[in-house]
Amino acid sequence: MSGELIVFIVLAIISVAAATGLLTSRNAVYAALFLIINFATVAVMYLMLNAPFLAIIQISVYAGAIMVLFLFVIMLLGAERLNGEVLSKDLKWQRPLAGGLGVLLLIQAAYVFVSRFGASPVAPDLIKSGPMEIGMKLFNSYLLPFEVTSVLLLVAIIGAVVLTREK
Amino acid sequence: MQLFYISPILFPLLGLLINATLGKRLGERAIGAVASLMVIAAFIVSAMVFSQVGALPEGTSAIPVDLGIPWIQVGTLTVPFGLQLDALSATMMLIVTGVGALIHIYSIGYMHGDPRFQRFFVYLNLFIASMLVLVMSNNFLLMFVGWELVGLCSYLLIGFWFNNIKNAEAGRKAFVVNRIGDVGFILAIMAIFVAFGTLTFTDVFSKVATFGVNAPIIVGITLLLFVGATGKSAQIPLFVWLPDAMAGPTPVSALIHAATMVTAGIYMMTRAHVLFAAAPDTQTVVAVVGALTAFVAGSVALTQNDIKKVLAYSTISQLGFMVAAAGLGAYVASVFHLATHAFFKALLFLAAGSVIHGMEHLSHSKHGAHGDHKEPIDPQDMRNMGGLRTKMPVTFIVFLIGSLALAGIFPLAGFWSKDEIIVAALSKNILVFVLLGITAVFTAFYVGRQLVMVFFGKPRTEDAAHAAESSPLMTIPLIILAVLSAIGGALNLPGVGSLGNWLAPVLGEAEAEAFQIGVAGFFTVLSIAALAGAWALYRNAYAKADDKDPLQKLGPLYTFIKRAWFIDAIYKDVVVKLFYAACSFLARVFDIGGIDGVVNGAGTLVQKASGGLRKAQNGFVRSYGLMMLVGVVVIVAWFVYSAGAR
Amino acid sequence: MNTISPYILLSAVLFTMGVIGFLTRRNAIMIFMSVELMLNSANLAFVAFAHQWGQLDGQMFVFFVMAVAAAEVAVGLALIVTVFRTKQSANVDELNQLKG
Amino acid sequence: MAPILLFFLKSVALIIIALAGFAYTTLLERRFIARLQARIGPNRAGPQGFLQPVADGLKLIVKESITPAQADKVIYFLAPMIAVIPALIVFAVIPFGSDPIFSLMGDLNIGVLYILAILSIGVYGSALAGWSSNNKYASLGGLRASAQMISYELALGLSLVAVVLMASSASLNDIVKYQQPGNILGWLIFRQPIAAIIFAICAMAELARAPFDLVEAEQELTAGFLTEYGGMKFALFYMSEYVKMIAMSALFATFFLGGWSGPFVNEVPVLSLVYFAIKVVIGLLIIVWVRATLPRFRYDKLMSFGWKALLPIGLANVMLTALLIVLGVY
């Protein structure tokens, strides 16, 4: 077993454990912290997958901005207690069905991914993916999506401001 | 270098942009200066293009300009943004930008003080750019773009003083009537694509020969093209918009409705002369329609009292001459007359504008600029004028030169160009010859009538008595145009035929009609006689403004002619009413019954169906999510299955 | 490692967990976090594929997904705050007025 | 195995330096503030109070550790550690000297992004501490901390964008080298004064030190998120603040004061360490000086200053810089 595989296995275990924690925790703050751990492990995997730029962005966007926002809102609303997770009567059948379908989806996805793509070897000539290369790609091939994204963010800003403004 | 060739179009567009964006801050002088300078720049470039065309080596007819910009690529159709710079388009460019520049300068004086001064120059610049697109394009579709754009400008400028509902209606009329012609043009373009598989001039013309003479498709195409030309160049039956178009400011009448835009139809037919040459049947139709138009409009011009209406009908009449010439295959004569007509008709319109300006001098000194107030008397009605010869000497002289040129008096420009057309008619089609001959006499008569009514006798109103000469900004362009009208005949003197030689690479070596001294002399004598007759009839006709016209002795015929042969009335009472009836039928039966029924039925169906489906909408976000998951699982399963099957 | 299968497998597992979380939790904040988990697992797959093919395009997708996620969180949390103000709860099952 | 061993040794050295720096920064602050306020400050423990930090440390270590009854125990316990870690790992990419051996990670081409990422997760310590204490003052302090840090991070990032634009590299080593050639005017503080000022202000706000110490504004919130903390846990928070202070000072020196550059660096590489240390100490003194001089912001003013003043100015500065670069002025 190569060193990378060992690292991967450790990370994967942490990652799945954190996701399980997210799913089962009764406290929103804990859930958020589990999710952060999950994101951090994924960030490390990005490093292993030759995407250092994305790894850093993952930390600063997901951990540094998105999850802080989640925590902030949870704390602000005092909504961390998730007791009384009782389903409405209409939705009793929901949980087992969701679980079953989820497992089905997992099997499908694993089958498709591994059978279709997983076997192909990794391309030997790895491109550099530093900020320079990402930037060149972003502002050449992906200029339109980039601009559209900026508009999307603007819309999100306006939406958030309008929604939370006191009447 | 390619930019150089597009620059005549770009300059006016630049002026348009500057004036449209910064115009509010610039003030009148700067706006006028920017607009005029841009057109002058376009003129200079056009002159350079003209000289380059002249310097082309033997055997090439056009400057090769490949912009390398495909405009439309659909299937086998490729329409480029391409320019055709040959002798014909270079001549047109010179006329458009040259006359255009003069009229821009004139307009600075004429539109002074108008609240929409800025907008006027924006429109004028847009017009120049559009007209250049029309004449410079190398394919029918781009030409059509210019064609529509000049139509738009014409509409905007006719209705420029839209505060008065009549002006707005005149603009709308011009627009609608032109659209009818445009339908012909666009159908022609489609037919050309069907027949030739391309829209580029050179490609189309090179393939014409394979169809043979009077092939139905070619006749159809040329007839449709001619329908387009009748709309834009105001021929029977679509000429009714042009007299109403006089509602626009006078420089507009001069530029668009006399010198340039209305000649677009003639330019188009000349450009497509290869097609027309392959369809002699169409040519006969064209020649007869042109001659008829010339005759009808010339007769109507005899009876008009509005100084601009006279000129408008005269313009239609002269356009008829050009169209007839094109129909006769005398394209050089047609273009020759187009050029000289551009000079003297622009001159006449501008001089008429100067007269109107002078007539408004009294009330302007009291009230302000055009358009924004009711004139106490109609400043355009010739019965209100009289004796302006002494009040406005410069205007009088240039008007006189223009009139005589129009009447075809030797040696002014009109004499040479008109004579060439008449000679061509004599040898080719006697009916056309007779009609054009009578029209020539009419022309001299109404010109004489107009001169007498406006400039001779005594002032018949207060306004005429207090008329004053216009500013140099207006008179200098007039003088330049007067000089051109006087010597314009030199373009294509008989025996020299310089214009013919010049256009030969495009139009082919035309067998020059021999100058027939007999014909020329005959018509000169007739014209002078008609002028003298007008002098005799009208010298003492109008003592007061509301005196009767001497021609009223003709009785019903006078009314018939004065109402423009009742063509407008026929359109209004027959064509429009029929159209309304058809529309109302379609609206009641097809729209409400058929289409609405289908639409409402679909709506009801959806309503019923959604009423049933609504129950699935239980309001729980997660059950929606679950449905999505079911969908995902099923779709992925399908993919896995189908991939496995492959 | 000369193959990306483990990453893809992990991505599939995480995605499924996100789906299950999304469908079984009632709290809007938790649902949101599950969505983030799903997005993140998709990102992981993208990066892995980018690695496999030696092309940057997969990474670009992740870039845009992150931007979209950020926008989504901004609006979503604003919605949650608004809902919480009126309902004193972030329970999505109580927000079922929009039904047929 | 050698590179990993070297890495390990360097890490240990870095942590020791950071800890010692933390300890003596507290002494420096107390002595310097005392001078500024015309007092003497601690001078009893050891010569010139030199052993004062040791005494303070001993006191905090032996103090009884208290946990509030209603607190969320796990997070209450974890929060101080979460606070310290980002403060320490910022140092990983800072080049302390001219030789690669003087920095932990060597030349990282996304160094600036790394720093921004680490600074952005610095907020967790205080936010979680405030929440887990189950105390109103602490919660408010935690909320304030997260809002303030998120707000000022943006302007801080923008000021660094200008720097990155100038150096056309996001590697800290390249940025230092970019400032090196020629004279002292090559330093970015002279060529990017607006960015430098924004960075300085934002750094102060990120540190939550006066005049931005609303997180622990004692008149309003007792001690903010620190209210329920004592003993060793409190010491950890205290440590994170001072280590961050050193880090910010080091970053300012790196970005705007030419980093380790100085005369004769190429001949005697060790000099670069000395220069860097001097610049860092000057930065620390300025931070202390500001604390001693300026009163505290009002909270709403703080937010509107961050969003409505610093952020637009930062954006304008980025655009101006880009324009000047395109025009070839820089």
C-alpha cells in the first residue's frame, strides 16, 4: 500500500465519520462542526488530487465563509436544539423509503462511476493548477460563466438584503 | 485599410453617437458642426474612393474589399458584410455625401432654434450612414438593410414635428406605403436566393445568362424588384406618400425626398441591370409605368399651390423620367438624370425652404422657431407670396437657375439629362416618348407658374412684404448647388459621354444615343413656349391671395388633376375599406372562432389536468425531495440498463 | 495511486449520505447542510475526474459550484432567518401552506 | 527521511519561537503601554521584569480549571485549541529570511490565499467559545466576533489583491523579492499606501484589539466570549491573540515593509532574519501604541466603517492598481 492510499483511507474514514455525525447529531452546532471537518478532509484530498488552489478556496469559502455563516445564523436564532424531530403523520413512510432509495442510489452511483471511469488510469501529464493557470482558464474559456456567476452573486446579495430587512 | 472603405459609413455613425450622447451639452453650433464635419469627412473619403475607382486597372470594375466578416451563415446561404465599390456606387456615394453635406450645413441655419435640433441632426447622420450602406453593399440583403434604415429615417423625419398630428400621419403613411413596396423587394430577395443560391451581386449577375431571355423566374424577380422600387422611388401606384412627406422639415425634403433616398429604387434597378436586361418584358412595364408616373405627377404639379407640393409632384415626375430611362435600358441617362436632378431638386427644395424661412421671418420675429406654434397664414402657400424677387435676391437667382434647369432650358443641367432620356425613348418606345414629351412641357409650365407666383408681382400678404433674405449658412449651400445645377450637364455632354465611359465597367458599353439637334431644339422651343404661357397666364392672375386659379376654367378636369387623379381617395375608400373588411372577417371567424378556441381549449385542458395533479402537491418540502430522488434513481437505472445493453 | 476510483467511491458515499440527510431531517438548517454535503461530494468527483484526464475544466466547475453554493447559502440563510422570525421555528414540515 | 525530519525540526523551532514571542510580547506591551501612560510597568520579577511572563504563565497553569454547569462541555473545551491553531499555522508560509531554510513550507505559490484561508477560520475559536459558554455576554461576544471578522476579512483580502497584482504572484517569497530591488522606495508601503493602510486597519480589527476590541468590550460585555474562561484555557486564548499579533505584524512586514530585505542580505543571509525581526517588533510597537491612544469604536460604526468605507476603498484601490498596471505606470 502506497503512502497516498494510507492517507486517503484515513481521510476517508474521518470524512465518512463526520458525515455520519452530521446526519445523526441532535445539535445544529455539532452538525456544522462535523460538516467543517468533512470539508477539511475533502480539502486535503484536493491537495492530493493536484488541486492546491481549490483546496485553499475550499477552506476559505466553505470553512471560512459558508460555515461561519451557518454557525452565525444558528447562534443568532438560538436554533441549535433539534429536539422534537418527530415527523408529521403524513410523512411516516418517508424515512424508510428515503433510506432505501439512498442505498439504491449509492449502489448505482458506485457501479456507474467505478465501472465507467474508475478503471481508466490517471493521465500521466499533469497540468499545473496554480492561481495563474486557473486564472488564465477562467478568463479565457470560462469568461461568460464567470460573468454570469458574478451576476448571480449580486442577485444573491440583493436577495439576502431584501429578505432580511426589517419591515 | 479595410477600415478606410467602411469609414464613410462610420463617420456619420460617429457623429450620431456624439450628438446622441453629448448633444444636450454641446449646443446648436457644436451639434451642427459635428454632424456636418462627419458628413464632409465621409464626402472626402468618398472622393478618394472615387479616384481610386478611376485608377483601377483595365478589366477590373470594383475595388476588391473583403471585410472577412460573414454576417449570416445558414445552410447554403452565406451573406457577407461586403462592400461593392465600383463606378456606380462611388458616384452614388459622392452624390449622397456631397449633397448631404451641403444640406447639413444648410440645416444648421434652417433648424436654428428648433427644440429638437439635436435629434434632427442625429436622424440626418443616421440617414447618411444608412444610405451609404444601401449604395455600398455588395449583396441584396445588406442593401435591403440600408433600404429599410433609410425608410426608417424617412419616417422619423417626415414626422419630425410630430406635435402636429398631420405630420405624424404623413410619416405613418410613408412608412406603410413603403412597406408595401418593401414586401416586393424582400420577396424578390427570397426569389433570388431560390433561383441563384446566393445574394451577392457579382455571383447573381454571373449566373443570369444561364436562364435565358424572359425566363419566368427572372421576370418575376425583376417585377418584384420593381415593386420595391415603386415604393421607394414613388412610382405608380405607390407614389401617394411622397407629396405628404413634405410635412417634414424642408432640408429633409431636399435630401431624402428629392436627392437621395427616392433615387434608391433607380439605383437598385441600375445595380440589377443585368437581371432587367434578361427580362425585356419587365423592362417594358418599367418604362411604361415610369412614363405614366411622370405624366400623372407632372399634370398634378400644374395645379398645386403649396410651394413644396409642386416640387414634390415634380420630383415624382422626374423620378418617372429616371425609371422610364431605366426601363428603356438607358441606365447612363438614368444615372445622369439622377445626378443632375439631385443637384437642381435639392437646390429647389432648399431655396423653397429659404422662401418659407423668409415668409416666416415676420412671425418668427414675434413667436420663435418652426413647428411649435400655429403660423398665422400658411407660409408655404404660393398664393400668399409674390414679389419676393426683390426681398430675397440670392434665393430668387438660385431658384431661377434651379427652375430653368428643371424645365430643361439650354445649357443648364436638366437640358442635357432630360434630352438624353427623351432621345432614348424616341428610338425605343413611342408611347413612352409621347408621355415624356408632354410631361416635359408640363414641367416647363409649372416651373414658370411657380416662379411667377412666388417671385413676381406684388407681395400679397404682410408676411411676403416683410420677407428677408436668409443667413449665409443657408445661401452658400444654395449657391454651390446652383453652380452644380448650371454646369452639371458637363458630366455627360453629348459626344463626350464622360459619365457613360465612367460607368461603362459596371453598366457595359452602352451604345450612346446620338444627340439629335432636332429633338433637343423642338423641346427647348416647347419649354420656352410653356414658360411664356405660364408668364402670360399668371402674371396678373393673383392680385389677391384668394383669387381663382386661371386653370380653373378647365372645370372638372382641374379638380380631377388637383386632387391628384383621385388616387388617394381611391386608396382610402376602396383599398383600405376592403382591407378593413378582410381584417374584420379574419378577426371574427378565424381569430375568435378558430385560434381562440384552440387556445382556450388548451387552457381548459391544462386547468382540468392540473386540478387532478394538484393533490400531489402536499406542501412538504421533503416529499418533493423524495420524488426527485425517485426520479434520479429511475433515470440512473435507465442509463445503467441501456449502457449495459450496448 | 494510479486510479481515482477510491475518490469516486467516497464521493458517491458522501453524496448518498447528503441525500439521506436531506430527506430525513426536518430542520431547514440541517437540510441546507445536507445539500452542502451533496455539492461537496460532487465537487470531489469533479476534481477527481479533472485529475484523471489531466485537464483543468473539472476544477473550473468546482469553482463555479462554490460560487453558486455561496450565493445559495446567502439567500437560503436569509430565508431561514425570515421564516424563523415569523414561525419561531426552522421546521420545514410546518411550512406546508403551499399545497394543492 | 531527511526532508521530513528537517520539516519537523523547523516546526518545533517555529512553535518555540512563537511561544517565546508570545510571552515576551505581553511583557513588551505592558512595559510600553506603561511608558506611554507615564507609568513604569512590571519590573519586579527578574531584571526589568524579565521573568514576569514566566510568573504569569505559572499562575495560569496552576489555577483551578472551572467549567460552567450549563456549558456545552466538549466545545467549551475545544474552543481555546481551535483558537490557537490558526494563529500558529499562519507562520507556515511566511519567509523569515532570504534562504528557503528560513521558512517552513518554502515557496508556496498560493501563499497569500493560504493566509486568507487561515485568517478566515480564525473566527471559529471565539465564536464557539462564546456559544459554548452558555452565557449571554459570551454569546454576544462570539456573535460580534464572527460578524466583525467576516466583515474585515473582505477589505483585508482586497488590500492583498492589490499587493498580488503588483507582484504578479501570490507567493510571499515573490512579493518580498518584488520589493527588494533598488532602494527603500521599492517597499509596497510607499507604492501601495492605500492598501497598506487598509491592511493595517483590518489587521487590527481581525486581532480584535483596541480600537476594535468590541468582542471583549468590558464595559458592555464584561469580557465577551472570554467571560467564562479561566486558567489554562484563558491562557490559550490569550496566547492566540498575541501570536496572531506577531503574525499580523510579520505579514505587514512581508507585504509592505520589504519582508526580510535589507542591506548586505545577499552577503550575510543571517542578517535577513535580523531585519525581519526588527520590522516585526516595530509593527508590534505600533499596534500597542494604537491601543494606548485610540478609544473604542461603537459597534454599528465599526460595521458601517468596514462595509461602507474600507470595502469600497479597497475595491477602488484594486481597480486603480489594475489600471495603473495596464497603463504601465507600475
